[in-house]
Amino acid sequence: MNRWRSVLTLFTAALLAASGSAAAAAPGGAAAKPTSLETENLVAPIGIDATHPSLSWLPGKTSTGQSAYEIRATLETPSQHGKRDLWDSGKVRSSSTSNVAYAGPALHSRDHVSWQVRTWDTTGRISPWSDPASWEMGLLSASDWSARWIENPSYDYTQPDGKETPLPVFGKAFAVHGAVKQARLYTTGLGMYAATVNGRPVGDAVLEPGQTTYSAEVDYRTYDLTRALRSGTNTLGMETGSGTYQRVKTPGRYFFGGTLEQYTVYGEPKIIAQLEITYQDGHREIVSSDGSWRTALGATTFSSWWSGEEYDARRASQSPTSAAALTNPGWQQASPVTLTQATTPRDTTPLRANPRPPVTVAQTVRPTSVRELADGSYLLDFGANRSGWPSVSLSGRAGDTVTMIPAEKLAADGTPDIASTGAKPGSQIAYRYTLSGHGKETWHPQFTYSGFRYLQVSGLRTAPAQDTVTVDVIHAANPSASEFSSSSDVLNQIHTITERAIQSNMMSVMTDCPDREKGPYTGDNLQNLDALLTDYDMSAYEPQLVRNMATAQRRPGDVSPGLIANIAPEFHRVAPTTQTKPQGTIEFLDEVNWGGAVIRIPWQLYLTYGDTRTMASFYDNMVAWLDYEAKNKSANNGDIPGLGDWSATDNTTPMQLAILSGYYTAASDMADVAQVLGKPADHAKYAALAAQLATEFTTRFRHVDATGVYYGSDSEASNAMALDAGLVTPADRAAVLDRLVASVRTAGNHITTGSVALAPLFRALEAGNRDDVIYDMVVNPSSPGYGYLIASGHTTLSESLDGSGSQNHHFLGAVDAWFVRGLAGIQQADGSVGYRDLTIAPAVVGGLTHAEGSYRTPYGTVSSAWTNSAHGFRLQVTVPPGATATVHVPAAAGRTVQASGPGARRVAEAVYTVGAGQYTFTAAN
């Protein structure tokens, strides 16, 4: 935070504590009713396995803030009639509205809980009870599962003639007799599954299951089929795909990999499904996957997570859409799977309820143009680079095959350039659909996706109409958390392409890119965390990604116990191979700015959401990682192998500076984690480690020349990382900031850092009150930079700010956090947790006449909007109930500021403290 913004923090807190925010409340009457109730940060989830689920709500919009709450809950089980009281918290004196743990009696599998909350505001008024919310437990123990994993006994990766084997499908016909009270399907599959009932999808979730370390856990989802079942015969169907579970190298198909990676085929496609039907009279029937299920080799003839999918509609008789279909030729009995300690999953691997919001179809996009190419194929332009899959709707002759090849950009001659996707003409990423010849046919892939703007479509007998081939855009359904707009078209476009790149990589895990690698890189997640937590509510999503790091961590007996490799889950193992790069000799396997995410992300989840559960759950993994890195450092004479400031334009930054800075930050965060969790001995231990690393950093990288103090090579990255990590003494900060600004100006206002130092660059300049420098870098239309990406027609962030590499990487997205945090000025105050205390300090820079933004905090939405004109400056601010804010009005010295709003208090020139409410600040020119 900027120095001038933070000097009044303690004074402001004391003043607000004394004054309260009662002025925001209307006198008399009841307090405002709480809204937006969530369980486990989800709305009315079913099939959760948290035995003490986290509850949250928002105070009513007119609330003065909360001083106490009461929660009441009732219980309903499928087999009983009516509800019974379960728990009443009584009046709890607390201002917390999130991360409130259920503390009632033990919960059991299938329990359905309804709950309400009422609150007392800061004036002592009590609210009405909220509208009811609910959650439902999943299957909490292995004994709840009567279903078994099943496979197709005839399946093998390839047929004797070398062709791919179609993927297995499974089906079960069952009868429904009587009125259904409730029906729940608990299911998952490996590599992937798509479930249907009577030929229709069971829900909106796609690309299931979410990625995990499959030996450690396999996620399942719960689907409500109460309204989907019909009286009489029904059919439950399960189709499968390869996913990341079955990675087979196939001639002619793109295969991500090379000499660095070792790949695993974990097993053959398999599913497990348990449908529980409860009738109105209370009795229950269960349809469980077992040897009575039918299976066939289906119509999906090829499936690869990396290289596409193919479907032959002439094999429609092998689709599990009806009871009659299961008797067609080619169907046989399924084989129950015998799991052992040598299989994946193991016989001890738990099935775990997926806590993440599902990946869903967010929108369907039609082509903006269709052009015939010289070879008779058609080029479809969808206007922007996105992640999704092609969806076809057409008629034709049986055996006609439509081939769709994705591309992110065009070659100079206007034909698709597939190089950025990793593919080559003889190593394709392709989607193929073979028609059955029976009228209008529709299809889309189910088990993979790609990032693309263009599709080259061949095999059509006539030119495609606008709805012949469309794109289903997909990403995880994390709720949007912020909005931003400004008077600059360039800034608005940068915001758009950044958010689109995040969406394109926000699947069940955060990937690096949606085509070439699709890798769940821990560093990509960490390095862009500011933007991720700004743009989206990640409270239900990121904890599972931390869990993936923990389950992928090398165990005793493994090579390098304690190591967290650069991807998690570790679907391919990278040998500790070194390569010579401009920044030095790098090693791909291990990097503290990747593995350190296991500490740094939980700490940020605590600061952002007040989440202590994630860091408590994986505390032992954090300790193990730090122990590993200490041994790693010692074994390498003090220099930890790694990547340095990855993807930088300026490769002069010492590799060990970036590594040591990241190591120090992880150790410092760990000391803070230990303190919050009440571990004083560990707090002292890791604080001492951080101090030791700080001393080493200063000794190795602090330099002084005739013009002052600088770090490392005097590069942007060197000085920014030193400043941002807090490794520069207060006496040196101004000098080092000057050197940082000078390095930016020397580079022609270009960003020269890589992904590791990019967010520190933004934060260091913000903290130094140099948003003007950030603005100059961001809008710069020449390469490399964000402005250049806009000027050169990019519609998503590329792997490098010079536009090269993958055309849909998100890890350079730190600018999006600055839009909301810097230009709109919405920040969390120093020392605050969960955005209880805010700082509003917009940066008026670069000739901007307007900027506005909002952010959804755990207390509600805070917003800031300003205009600057010849008549003067106007700032409008909204602070949510329960929060307080210090507002810094960016008026020139000596200009009179007028403030309106409930209880706005001037504490210094152009600085005000406010509670919940709406405020306007004006200053005449």
C-alpha cells in the first residue's frame, strides 16, 4: 500500500471504533435481514463431505454492521417425513459473517440440513430470520458405497490392426414404481465420464471429474435426479473418455511431451455409480454399478485430453440411451474391478465429494465470418480466442466425416497457423464427427476442449451456415467478484483480454494454457493470484488446488521427499534435467516460486477471505516443503536449482535473487501462518529462518554505486522483488524505488520482467505511489507490453508480452488487479483480514477522465467511481455493512473537498474515514 495511504491506519481504526457506524442506520425498527447464505462457499450444495461445514451470509444492505448472530438449523433425512430441530447456536457476539463453522451434532451421510440466520446490528436491533438455505451431505465413508468400480472386459488401448479402440460406455435399466420423493446419483469415472438418464445429461457439469492425484483421492459429484426419473423403466448411462488418466501416444495425433517428461497410463476407463431413490412412502431402492451392468465399446472412437476427440454416429446403437439399446449386439456384462495397492486408484483410495464449482458451458458463440479456403475447407472465425469445444448441427450422408482443426492465429496467407497450439500437420489436434445419415444431427465433444479462435472445417458438402458449427465456451463456474471500466478503450480492452485468458484456463484446475500443455502449474496460479482473487470468488475453488499440491507432494520413500513439483497433480514426472537459458542454467522439476504456492496461496486465502481452514489442513505439507528446500539449499552449496524470473525479457536478473526472494516470502508467510494458528514455537522458528534469508539476500544482492542503492542487476525484476518482499530497509526504499523507476524509463516504459516478478513490479510501484509509471507501461503500444497486445490484435493474453508463444496464457494477468486496486483504488487496509477495513485511494493518471470498479468482499460489495473534468473531481464510494474505509481523495493540495454521506469524518487534508453507506466527494478545479 502507498505510504501516504497507510499513515493514518491506526488513527482511523481507533476513531471508527469510538464513533461506530450507527449514523448509517435508520432509527427504530428491525435490523436488515441477512441475505446470500452459502455453505462451503456454495449456494445450496448437495453431496458435500465437510463434517463441520463453513457457513456465510451478507448483512442486509441497510445494515449498520453486525454485532452478533444466531443460527438455527433443522434436519431432514430422505427416509423420514418432516423436519426436526438440529442445532441452535444461540446468540453469538461476533461480527463475523463468513467462515462460521457449523457446531451442531455430528452429521451423517445424506443428511439434508436447512438453516437460517438472524443478526444484531451495531445499535442492538435484531433482524428477521433470513430466508432458508440448505446443504446436503454426500456419502461420508466407504461403507456407504454399495457400488463397485466396473470396466469393459473387451477394451484395450488399440485393436490388433493398430486402430484406436472406441471408448467404453455403460448402462443399467431399472424400474421406478411409485411416487419419488428424492433421487440422488453419486458418481464418478476415470479418466472422464458423462452421465445421462434416459438419454439426457444428469446435470450441467462437464469435463468431470475434477483433476486430483488419482492414487490419493478421486472426486465424485452428486446429482439431483428427482424430477428426471419417470414411472416405469429408466436407463442410467455412462460414457467415458481418456482425460489425464489414460495418456496414450498415438501416431498422427499431437502428444504433449518430450525428453523431459515421463508419462503414465494409470489404467483403463472405469466408472462407479450409485443411484439412491427414496419413495414418498419412505422406502429406498439403490441402483449400484456392478457386474449386472451392461457395457459396450461406444461411439466415441478417439479421446485425448491433448489432441481432440472423434465420434462415429453410425455406432449410435452403442449409446446407453434406453433399455432396448442395452440389448443390441456388441453389449456385454461389465466387469467389476479389483483394486489393489498397485492399481490407480488403490483399494484404499477414498471417493471424495468435489468441493469445487463445476466446469460448465458459459456461452455459445457463432462465427463472425466464414471463408472458403483453396482446398475446399472452410475457415470459421469466432472473433476472439476462447476455450471450449466445437458443436455441430447438420445433415448429411452416412459416413460423411466433418473434421475441425483449431487454431489460435492465422498465417500470413490467411490459413490457420496451428504452431502456437503445439500441433503440426502430422501431429494434429482435431475433432471429427462421422454422420449417421439420419436427419439433423448434433454433436459436441465431451471429454476434452481446446483454446482457439479459428476452426478449419472440412468434409462439408455445402458451405456452413452460422449455426452449423458453433463454439461452447467452458470454464469453472466461480462467481465473478469484480467489475472495472474506464474512459480508456485500451485499458478496457486489456481488462477484457486478461479476464478472457483467466476464464480460458480456469477449468477444474488452473492451467497454463488451454492447448499445448494444459498443465496445472502451481507457479502460474501463484504468480497471477492477485488477478485471480480480484476477478473471481475463488473461496470454494483454490483450497482444492492447494489440496492437489499436498496430495502430489513427494512422500518418504519417493525421490526428493517433501518436494512439490511444478505441476500438481503431477500427471507427468519431469526428470531433474537442466538446460542452459539466457538467465542461466535452469531446472524444470523444482522451483520455490512454484512449490512455495503450498504456503503462499493459503496465506492469501486467509487475508482475502479469512479462511484459516486451508492453512490448518495443509500445515504439515508446508513444513515438509520447507524442510525439503532447506536440504535442497544445503546440498547445492546455497544455490537452490530453479527457473528464476521465468519468461523475462530482461534475463540479467540473477536467478538466485528471484529464488531467494521467493524462499524468503514463503518462510515469512509461514511464520505468519504459525502465529495465526497459535503455534508460537513454529512462529519463532520460521521468523528466524526468514531473518536469516533476508540477511543473505542483502549480503548477496544489495549494491551501492555513485547514484545510490540497487539490487541484483538493477533490472526491473531485481529491484521490484526486493521492494515487494520487504527486503529493502526503510532507509533505502526511496533510493531503490528511484532505481526501479529509472529502469522502467530506460526500457522505454516497457515491462521487462517475467511471470515471477510481474506482480511484484505492480505492487512495488503502487506502494511507492508511482501508478503513473504503471500506466505508462500498461498503455505502451510497442512491444513488449499489454498495449502492444491490443495494438497487434490479440484477444487473450499471450505467453509473452511480445505476443509470442501460446496465445492464451493467464500468468501475466497482474494488470487486472491493478485496475481495481490502483485505478479504482479499492484496497484492503494494512493489517486487515477479509476486507473488514478498506482503503479507497484511486490513482488519477495518464489523462484518464473516468474509472470505476467494484469488488465483492466477504461483507458485501465495495465500489468506487470517479470522474475528472474541467469542472472538478468527483468520487463516489460505497462501503458494505460491517466494513470501514479510509478514503483518500486525490485532490490537489489546497483544494477544498466536499463530502456527503452518513458520518464521513475528515481526518486530514482530503482524507476521510467512513462506515457502511454511500458517499460522494467533490473537489472543484
